[in-house]
Amino acid sequence: MLDVIDLTGLGSGDPAAVRRVAAELGRACREVGFFYIRNHGVPAALMSGILESAAAFFATPGAAKDEFSIKRSPHNRGYVGIATESLNRVHADLKEAFNIGLELSASDPEVIAGKPFRGINLWPPTPGFRDTALAYFNALWRVGLDLHLAIAADLGLPSTFFADKFE
């Protein structure tokens, strides 16, 4: 069974939309174990743009990508090469990735304090990569916040329950 959940109205906080999405999410998570979403508000042009930016970066030579290696960051930021990570104890992951997080400056108090996952992003010189990646990250951040509003509702928690977990 394929569950596709329509997020229309969720981002506005409309109580009826929150209840509808909450019920659909809860059912999908309990009965199916996964779901797809539509009408999430992430523009198609942005989704195409991040794929194009990623393809441009990943097409650069290995030595150029390694300059932005995640190994240079104590905060899980940067380029992840093929077969350098593994979720399986036997086989390495055959994928490349580029991890980013909140866009913080080196002078940010959380960066200075060494708070986990609060570091500076590493940005390659690939034209448009930084701006597109940040726009995509922020758009998906918003979707995550919206989904957690519905998850809280499904679990009978206050609507603000997850808010401080996303600061």
C-alpha cells in the first residue's frame, strides 16, 4: 500500500489541515511504516536546481571535492566520498553526499561553544551551489517543522512540543 499524504494547508497551521494530516501520518506510520508527501510547498524549480548544483559539484575531480571533505569538519559538514560511510557493517555505502546544516558564522556562540552539529558549513566554489543548497535546506526545514506539528497532534502532544528540538 502506497501512502501519499497531501500537506495542503498544513504550513498555514489551519487546524482542520493539521488534524487531517495528523490522522493520515499516524495511520501511515502505524500501519504501513512509511509515506510520501505532496503539496509540501518546495518549488519544483528549487528541487531541480539542487539536483543540478549537486551534479555540477559531484562532477568535479576527486581532489577538488576532497578539499571540502567532511573529515575537515568536527560538525558533520562537507563532502562524503564514495564508500567512506556505512550503515551496513559488511558493505560500504556506494554514494557521495555533501552535508550541510544551519548557516552559522564562526563567531556564533553555539559554534564557539562547540555545541554538537553547530559548525560552519564548508562551501565549494561550484557556481550557485551555496545559495541553492541553503534555499533547499531551508525549504525542507520548513517542511520538517510542519510535519512535526502534525506528528505532535497525532500523538496528543501540545503543538509546540517539538519546537525547541528544531532550534
